Amino acid sequence: MSTAPPGGDQHAAPPSSGQPLVVAPVDHQNAAALAPTTMESVDAWLARRGQTLDIVLASLALLVLGLSGVALGSASGSRIADATVVLASLGMPVAMAVRRRWPVGSAVAVNALALLHFAAGDTLLPVDLLIYGSVYSTTVHAPAGRVGSASPPRCSAAPWWPDC
């Protein structure tokens, strides 16, 4: 017959063993300041693994969006349009793989490839969804002085802006 307390561990000392139960006091005022928030934890994780995540997501985009664009081919049927479809379908996901490190260059490459296949007379491709990702990356990851939309307007141009 077991002498363990009901629902307890057999190796734990029962409360009647004479050993004192030690409970550390909790400082509730400083506990919130010491514990990282969820967003701080996510930011720290992305700082360590962001480039790897971008490469994985770009690879998935290449497999799903890029290869489906190549399989669909060009709507016009010309050899130039077919070449631009292949170039855009393979080049845009590759450009998104470096979106954190070079957000402006990545956005320029993605948008130039989209413009190229539109100029060749082709319609929308599945890979054109990456244009939205490139705009987001430019807004979030580009230095403030590098992109006009990433910095607030000057007060002389927009006196209604809250910081003016």
C-alpha cells in the first residue's frame, strides 16, 4: 500500500512530515516590469530568426505562387511575355527573401518585375500578391529618411498632423 498523499508525488514530503513549506513572496508591483510582454518576446524571436523566416516564406511563395504562375503561362502567348512571366514568377519571391535586410531594394525589384510583366502585355499573376508584402516591408523595415511614406510629414506641409 502506498503512503503517498492522494494526487501527489510519491517522492514529495507530505504536509505532516514536519518539514516547513517555503513560499517565496511575490512583489506584484515589480513582477510586471520584469516579465517581457508577448510583443517583446515576438520581437526578440524575430530579431534572432527573422532572416530564416523570410527565406522559408519566400521559398513557400516560390513553390506555391511562383510555380503556379509559370504553369499558367502568359495570356498573350508571345515568347517575350512567357519569358517575363517566368522571370517575374521566380524573381519576385527571391527578392522577398531579403526584404528585412534590404527593404527598399527588395521592393524596387518586386515592383520592377511586376511592371515588366505588365508591360509585356500579361495579366495578373498569383505572384503579384507579393507586391503588398514589399510595400509593407518598405514601410516597416526601411530607415525613416530613406522612404517618404515611412516618416511623418513636415508641419509646414501638414499642419493638421497631431505632432505639429
